[in-house]
Amino acid sequence: MEKFSTHTGIGVPLRQSNVDTDQIIPAVYLKRITRTGFEDALFAAWRKDPAFILNQAPFNAGSVLVAGPDFGTGSSREHAVWALKDYGFKTVLSSRFADIFRGNSGKQGLLAAELAQDDIELIWKVLENAPGTEVTVDLVSKTVMCGNIVAPFEIDDYTRWRLLEGLDDIGLTLQHEEDITTYEATRPAFKPKTLPARLS
Amino acid sequence: MAKTLAEKVWDAHVVRKGDGEGANAQPDLLYIDLHLVHEVTSPQAFEGLRLAGRKLRRPDLTIATEDHNTPTLDIDKPIADLTSRTQIQTLRNNCAEFGVRLHSLGDAEQGIVHVVGPQLGLTQPGMTVVCGDSHTSTHGAFGALAMGIGTSEVEHVMATQTLSLKPFKTMAINVEGTLRPGVSAKDIILAVIAKIGTGGGQGYVLEYRGSAIRALSMEARMTICNMSIEAGARAGLVAPDQTTYDYMHGRPHAPQGAEWDAAVEYWNTLRTEDDATFDVEVDLDADTLEPFVTWGTNPGQGVSLSSKVPSPEDFGDENAKAAAERALQYMGLEAGTPMKEIRVDTVFLGSCTNSRMEDLRAAADVIRGRTKDPNIRMLVVPGSARVRLEAEAEGLDKVFKEFGAEWRFAGCSMCLGMNPDQLEVGERCASTSNRNFEGRQGKGGRTHLVSPVVAAATAVRGTLSSPSDLESAAVRTSAA
């Protein structure tokens, strides 16, 4: 995973709550078996509307998405994170993220930064009044800067550390493989196994 | 300290406690008892293992089935959509390469992953269950800690049989009283979501408790736990009891003999202690609950079937108001319209929420001897090939076919419209599934989430209806 410390890019105000993962990437795009190449799928239904924000310059070159509360609700599809990254987004700001989406982001190096809704509203105004304004998201100081606004954001310390260091989760866990083996020896015999298959 | 059920299951699976305390604590490493796999969220995870030269640690705790992207017609022919066919073939190749048991299209145990696990007896109390699908919460009905994960986590579980997780907060959903006829588990969970909102459960594990929950069958409890994610909670559970044990006993992978006794002894310890405290408690009155239906584009936008489409002005919060305005426009609805006057085009009976035997029986009981509204298209998609076989043995397929419904093969189908089962632009659907998001069931499609009996009654009348709106059985056609 690439390290993330700070990012500056054009902010995209998405004034909408409950942006669910079916909106971020509709199910028909989930048939692919690759992990990349989903940029065309991002907000596919909404992008058919010429008035949609990503169809307008300079927002189409944005890399900081500023969304309403409850971003990423619904399905566990990590494709939602892949699509945002493939389009060019490095970070999403919202006052509340769905748990699974937030987890998926952390695994993929997309920063999901939780801000107070009041700060989101202030940033929306700046971005709407001066399209193309850049937003800086500093993971070291956990701060967002946009115009004259300086706002703190929340992210759990473990995810922050992994993002800053660019660490692979599986590699970290496998450092504790002995603990896993020890635990496995204590599992009760009545716990089910899928193999050999028993059929009705 | 006295523990809740969720905390007990959690603690029993800690491989390694995270360093640190409180907000600064690192995640715990939790052991995973069962990993369910399907074709959509696994190919990139298998590929990750291959690229890193890693093995799948426990094939004997892993099981795969084909469900999301499979056709529900002509399953004996090659899948017409080439991309879909490739995805299914990729799962087959991966399972063969990594030694994972797979139930493919055409197999009697194939079906929606959350129907298959319990049906085989693989889902048991006190387990940790994960799957690359958010409706994994379904398995919580057995008192298991079950949650949906993304593809990176799928790969992590494949490689390590563990997950790094931060402890959840706990929320009790207390449902006391007795459900009235025509009111079901689906109505309970839709009412819970409307009450706490789509974000209300974020960061929590929900425990459904109270006399109304105790009175429910296992299949009904699965319906409730299934939609925990729609309230924002990654997991929801019900303490196991005699109902749970009766359901499990004799299933292929249930413990047998002395192991059954040992298991039951352990399962009996799986309940929230009397003096344990939840971080939040929510109460719902089962006595007064009515059939529930959604009017908007998120599962929290629901009302009683007997009420009217709300107005954006009814919402104090600016974001909720804007969301309501947008939802009404998308749904093509006007505020103040009685819900029961809304005419629908399609009825979908299926999905991991409502596609089990009891769901099919309940719907069949409503339509038996009645006539379908001629303008309604009705799809019945059993949750698994096994459910389909059982239903046919009871003659339910005939009831649906005589009524004019389409009797399909098992899969996720129109719940998410990955396969050809989709709504057209502007088409309105009464659906027993779990998500009414914009375009979820097909681009431009409009979804109202309902229970199986409301779906069935709607197919009779053509407008959103409950069974109590139908004329009495005495005036049914003679077909009965």
C-alpha cells in the first residue's frame, strides 16, 4: 500500500446524504474480476446527468470528495473504494461513514476523514463559491485546510498509523502466526468443518 | 464485569489482544470459524494470494457458492453474459486451485450464501462468521457474531483465518409484545430502521431481545438479523434458545452424539447476563406494529402501510429534508398519497432477507385460490436449490404458477439486479429484498421494501396492500 501523509487537490462538494455503494458503483460493474480499471463505473448512473458535479470543470479534476453524512452505506463491495481511487480521489470527507466502507478505505489507502457536519457545510460553501479551490488533507496533524477554514478530522489511530507507514495488513498479522496456531489448538471439537462435505 | 452476548462471543475468539487501552487501543486479532465465499467479492482476493505466494490457511473452514451473478432461468445452458460467465468460471478455477468446497449452479446445495450456511448446519451459536457480503449479519440469528467484509479482508481471512477488528459498542433492540396477524419479522426490522435511521447502528452490534423476538422462528430471526446492516450495524444477533437447537438438530454439519451435548452445554452459556449493560437500548412495541413499507430510496425511509407518503416538510433536519425531496422525485411519488393507492408493476419474492420456506409458504397462503392483478409481473426466486426442491415437494410451485407468477431457480436475482432479472426505467416494484437504493434493482427502477405477505397481497390487488385488504376467502375463485 502507498504511504499517505498529506494530500492537496481540488475539492468536490457532493451535497447529499446516504450516498450508498450502489450509487458509488452499480452492481453491473461488479462482474469484473480485476482490482483496477473501475474509473468509468464511479457514480455511473449520476454521471449520465450533464448537471452532475463530476461532469463540470474544474470538479472533474477533483481528488478530494466532500460528501454528506452516512457515506458508503449498503453493500460491502470494495469496488466502491477501487472506483473512487481509480477516478483519482485520494480522500473522502464526511461527517459519518458506513463501517464497512471505512474499513475497506483503510485497507486500500483511501483516506476516509470524519469531520463535523458544520465544517463540511463551511467547506461546501467555499467550494461552491470558488470552484477549483484546493483542499489540503494532512494526516499527520489530522487537519483539513480549505480557503480560510482549518478543521480537525477524526480517524482511528491504528488506521492512521498504517496509512502513514503504508503497511500491508496481512503481513502484519502473519507476524503473529504462532498465536494463531496456538489458538487453533484450543478450538472445541464440536465446531463445524466444511470438509469433508456432509450432505443432507 | 458482566458481559453481553456479543462480548462473550468476541472474547472467545481473541487470538491476540490489541496493545493499548481505550481510544488508542490497537485492534484485536479475532479467529474466524467460518468463511463463506461467492463469485463477486472473491476473485481479487484469490489473485492477491497468488501474487503473494500465500496459501489459503483453512479450506476446511471455508465454503463457496454461486449466487450473485447467476441466472435464474436456463441454468443448464452456458451463461449468456460473457463477463458473468467468466466470473463464475473464475470462482470454479479458484476453488479447485485452493481446495475450497464449492456448490455450483445445478447442485442441490447451491443458493444464496446466507441461506446455504444455516441450511447445511454450518452456522452455529457462538461462532464468528464472515463473508464478502454485507448481509452476513443474517447468521447472527443463531447467536453468532457474523459480519460482512470487503475484498481486502476476504484475502486477509483466506491467508490468516483471522480479522483485525476494533471492539464494537453494544445496542439492545427490545421488542416486547405479540405481533398481530399479517405482521411479521420484516415489519419489525423495517420499523427498527425507520426508528434509528440508516446510520443509527454504526459502530454497534445489535442484540434483538424481548418476548416478540423469542416467539419468532429461526427463519424469521434471520430476516431481522439480515437487515442489521441497513441500520448501519455490521452485525446483529439473537441469543440461542430451544428454537435454535430444534432448527439445527440433525442438519448435515450440526454436531452429533456426545459433541451435540457438549455444544448445547456451551451454547446455553451464550446469553447476555442480567446485570450486563448495553451502550444504548431501543424499545419497540410489537403489539401496535403494523405492516411496514418504504416510500423512499433508503431503508430508513419507511412508514406503516396504512399511512401516507410523507412530505419533506415533515423532517426537521435539513439533510433529511433534502433527501426526502430527492427520494420523492426519484420514486415518482407525491406527498400525502395513501401508500395503499400506489400501483406497482412488479412483485419480487426472494433475496437473503425473505426467500426461505416460511416466506414462500406465507406468500402462497395469501395467493392460494386468488387471482393475480393482470398488470403485475411476479417473480418468485427461492433462496437455494434446496428450498426450491422442498417447496416443490409441498406443491408451492404450483400455487405460484397457477397464480401467474414466474417460478425461478435460486440466487440473489432481482435483489441487486446483477443478472438479467432487473427492473426497467420507471418500473415500480414491491420487493421482499433489503435495499431500495436508486437503481438497485435495475437502472431507474423504483423499489418498495415489503414483507412476503404484503408482496403477495400486492400482487393480488395491484396496489401496495396487506392481506387484511383482500376480500375474504369466501369470495375467492373456485381454484382453491
